[in-house]
Amino acid sequence: MTKSLSTNLRELKLLLRDPLIALMVFGITLSLLIFVVYPLSSVLLKSFQSTSGEYTLENYTRFIRFRYLRSALWNSLSVGILTGIVGVFIGYAGAFTIVRTNIPFKKWLHVIFILPIISPPFTSALSILMLFGSHGLITRGLLGIRHFSIYGFKGVLLSQIFTFAPVAYLTLRGVLDSLNPTLEDAAMNVGASRWQTFWRITFPLSLPGIASAFLVVMIESLADFGNPLVLAGSRFPMLATQAYLEITGSFNLPLGAALAVVLLIPSITAFVIQRYYLQKKQYTTVTGKPVSSSSKLVSKRARLALSLMVMFFSTLVLLFYGTIFLGAFTRVWGTDFTITLDHFRYALTVGFETIKDTLVVAILSTPVSGLLGMLIAFMVVRLRFPGKGSLEFTSILNFAVPGTVVGIGYILAFNRPPLLLIGTLSILVLNFVFRYIPVGIQSGIAVLRQIDPSIEEAAQNLGADGMTTFRKVTLPLIAPAFFSGLVFAFVRAMTAISAAIFLVSAHWNLLTVQILSQVGSGRLGVAAAFSVILVGIVLFAIVVINRLVPGRTGGIGPIQVQEEF
């Protein structure tokens, strides 16, 4: 039910008792209105215009009339839902194996597991073509299959799962890191089997993270256009790709905007369902009382099965990226496999300024995005103020639409005073900050739901104000989610292209745009060299972030469970 006016006024009075918290809420709300709502509203307004500027419903009636466009929506939904289900399964299995078992080489497996999300766009699609295409090393080289087609549903689904399962892994690892195994030990000590303990203790406590991971992966899949652009083909249209092609190919901005608005519907529906479900239960697991324990949940047989699953996915990752690495040192892929360093020489000389620009944008946007995501998560879970649900909903909007439309929205919104940002560094940084904070927000919300609020209440009872409590108590407890948010923000600032391709200028270019340009020119070796350089930079940055975020492993216990019926 909608809150009454008296309830809103009471919450507003409580908020104003802490001026710093009230200022934070006001500042973040204003920022979301300017850099999320305003650009998207510009796109929505454009979707009701014709190419001549007149207001009309022509774009939406065209979507309903043309079967090709309706098929694009169905294809996007089927791929998005399946990618979410399979991606979360792989991500949870990987996170559970690395967090809860004593398998060797955990750090290396972690690095391998996240390689797909720290690589440039189109990498997985290009790897699939090079391995499984009509002239692929596996299909034609090893198996001798000459008429196999990887295009369409199977190719897109494989590339999407491969690309976005690691996103679920990062989110779920942060959640599982925060679950101390003491409660599992207690359940088994009173006679519960390992299977019963997992299904009645561990899995229910993981549900907030699972729901958040599914939401993020499905929205990422729905909004992605890079992999479908390479692998979908004309017989398997997808809505994000069609929106991109309408805007950049047919120069029909109104129709592209209308398709993006249609794409918002399933994303918003998934968000509302997830939010409704999570409000039914509380998942408090961290009480602040230090206890050490070693989980006995995983048997030898289960550990072997989990290890084989993780090793299979890791082998697939190494195979995919080994192909890209080999291509960077190959003179001409598929015809001349002579080893050469010419591609790297070109990348480090002609492309040096682009590498520098990309690093500047990523370094500026990452800490802002990570901290802003934790602040919004803290506001959503811990504070009560009028419009909180709208704020949470607004924070995810930029993530739910194709990046192409976000870029177009920024061009429409910020091309005139007082916010004339086109062609500047600021518009790139703001785009990355407000497009990718939802991952940090969802991770932060999932972990905060497991932390007993009495810890923060104790700090406030001792005289700490709201901001001091957040900085010295809450933020260290949600360090795993903070780490995930920082990593994802940096990775996307280095690798995203769909929105950024419209915002680069002669003064500020990005590596991903450079890679796309090289692929379009047929210089796959140079594109592969840029990709290898980019992956190396991101891996180094993750190590640095790992050092700078203390206590990110979480796991304060004992675990206290509260369930609301």
C-alpha cells in the first residue's frame, strides 16, 4: 500500500535529525534525477516523435505490426532468462567451490573465472567464431565439420553465458564470503546431513545474493548488443541489436528509442518481482561476535564433482582466451601463423594516447561508482525516508536499457548549457558511474540484509552520527560487496563500448572503440593485441584494488537467522 502523508512526514522528520544523512539522501537523489532520469526521459520523449519531430505513436504501432520486431523481443527474453538461470548456476557453483572447499590453486581459479568480464567487448563472440565457426579450429580443424553454423540462438546463448556467468560469480562470492560456516557446523552437530544443511541453511541464506545475481545477469544479457551483433545473424533478431542498428545504421533515432523503451518492460518486471520476494523474508547472518569455524559441509565426493565443474569452465575460459592471445602474435589469423610482435608495436605507439585516456576515465570513475553504490545500498536497507522505493528503482534504470540508448540519452540531455558536456572527460566519467553502480548496489543490499542492524545501533548509542557509523562500522562489514562493486566498475570502464562509442571525441578516446575500429578494418591481430594489453591492465588493477580494500573476505559470525512469516 502507498504510504500515508503522516508516515512520510514522520520519516522526513526522523531523517532531518541527522543533517549529514539528510544531505547525503538529497544529494544522491538529485544526482540520480539529473544523470539517470533526465537522459532516459529524453529518450522516452524521442520515442513518441517521428523522424520529422512530430509527436506520434507510429514507432510503437510499427513494433506491434512487424513480426520481425516482435520476434526480436521474444528472442531477447528467451536468451536473457536462460542466461540468467545457467549463469547463476555456474556462478554459484564456482563461488561455493572456491569459498567452501579446500581445492588447490584457488587464487588462479578466481582469476580465470573472472577473465570473461575483464575482457574487451566481442571477445567471447570472436573466440567462438574462431573456434566453432565455419573455419573454426575445433569444428573444421579438429572435427572436420565443414557446414556447421554457430550463428543464431546457440551461438548467442553460449557467448552470453560465457560473458555474464562471472558477473554472477563475483556477486555470489561476496555473499558466500559473508556467511560464516558456524551455523552449518551447528546443524550437522545436531544430526542434520550435509544435504539437509545445505538446502535448509546455506541455500536459503544465499537467496538474496542469488536473486540479485539473476537480476543483474538477465538485465546485462537483455541490454547487451555486442555478442548478438556478431553471432545473432539476420534470422535471429534481438531487441537491443535492433535498437542499435536503427539508431546507428538506419539513423532512425525515434524507432530505436521506442525499441529500447519496450526492452525496459521485462527488466523492470524482473526487478519488481525480485524486490517483492526479498521483502518477504529477512536474512540476517552477521551479528558481530567473532567466532572462528571451519565448515564441514562439503564431502569428498561433492568436492570432486564441484572441482570438475569449476575446472571444466576454467578450461573453456583458457581455451577461448588462448585463441585471442595466439591471434595477437599471429601475422594473419587462419592463413599465416608466423609469430610477430608487429601488432603490439602498433598498439603501444599509435594507440598509446588511447590507452592513457582509457586509464584516466577508469581511475576517476571507479572509486566514485563503488562508494556511491555502497551508499545507496545503505540508504535502501538501513534508512527510512519518503521515496526510498523510487530511489532504489531509479538507481537501476540506466543498467536496464541498452548502452546505446544511454549514450544517445546523454547526447540529447547534455548538448546545451547549463550542462554542456559533449566531448569532455566529464560525460564519459558520469556515464560509467551512473550506468554501472547497480551491480555494487545489488551486492551491497544482499550483504547488508545479512548484517544485524544492532551493530550499527550500538555505534550510534555510543555517540556516532550516521555517516561515522557507515564509514567505520557498515563499510568494513560490507567490504566483500564493496570489492565486487569496485572491480566491476573498473572493468566496465575499461571494456564497455555501447554507450561510450557515442561519447568519445577527438580529445578523449577509449580502447574499446579502438578495438572495434581495428576489427571493422579487418586487422584482427592488432585488435587482439589491444585486447591482451587491456586484459593485462585490468588484472593488475584488480590486484591493486584487492590490496586497498581491507577485510574484503567478510565472514563475521556467529550466524543468527531471523525469519519473518
